[in-house]
Amino acid sequence: MKKLVVLLSIPFLLFSCKSENKSEKQEASAKEVAKQEIAYASFGDKITDENVISKTEAVEVYKNLKVGDTVSLKMTTKVNKVCQSKGCWMRLDLGDEEVMVKFKDYGFFMPKNIADKEVIVNGKAFISEVSVEEQRHYAEDAGKSEDEIAAITEVEKTFSFEADGVLLKE
């Protein structure tokens, strides 16, 4: 009798083990679907949306930099402006500040219509001094008036970033 009970219980144990594996697979699949719900267009090097810091954390990093310092960074924030000539630079929102982003070796460009969209940028953060001529060039690319361009008369220290990869939230 004991043998019969043992023999009949084996299929039930096997069946219950298999259902646990199915539920684990279903949970893993649900996590993958949740992660895939956020779709990104990728530009430059392939990057992921993992280990990203917020714009608030990025501001703290920049506050600790001096001209000549460089730090690797992956941050997320909103696009304020994009070069309207060919998408060769963008300015990102950092609260009271902006960061000027250029693309490594001019290896890629961004769409010109992405103002107010969320991005993740990966690359090198640094502080730079921007000459009057360069500031005027950027102002011209941004479509500013002749008076606004002529009003630029001083070298400016700015938050800068050289991106090797960008994810644009779709």
C-alpha cells in the first residue's frame, strides 16, 4: 500500500515542479515586457538605459569639476535646443543650467525636431571655456537675430559633454 501511495504521488510532485518553472518563466517574461515598454531610438554607439543618473545628480557632478577635468557619465534629461542646421549639437536641461552636447568625432547627428523630448546621453562631461566666435556660431545655428549675435562679447564657462551614444525616448 505504501508503495502504491509513493508511486501515485510521484507524478503529482513532478507536475507541481513544472508549474513552478512555468510561473518563474512567466514572471521573467513579464519583467522583460515591462522593460521593453520604453522604446528608444539609438544614435552613435549602442548604449543601454541602465545605470543612468538624473539631471540633479549630473549638476552635482558638474559643480565639482574645474576647467580641464573630465568624467565619464550617463545621464537622462530633456532636450532644450538642437542645431537647426544639421543636428550637430544639442543643449540639455539641467534645471538652472544647460549642458552643451557635441557628438564624438561628429560621428552622428540628432534629429532637429526633438526639443522637449527625453534623452539618455553617454560620454564625457567637462567644463569648457567657449570663445566669443564659437558662441556666435552657435547662436547663428540656433537661428538667433543679428542683434542677439552681436550682443555676445565675453568668453563663457559652460557645462559641456561629448556624447558617444544617445537614446531618444520615442
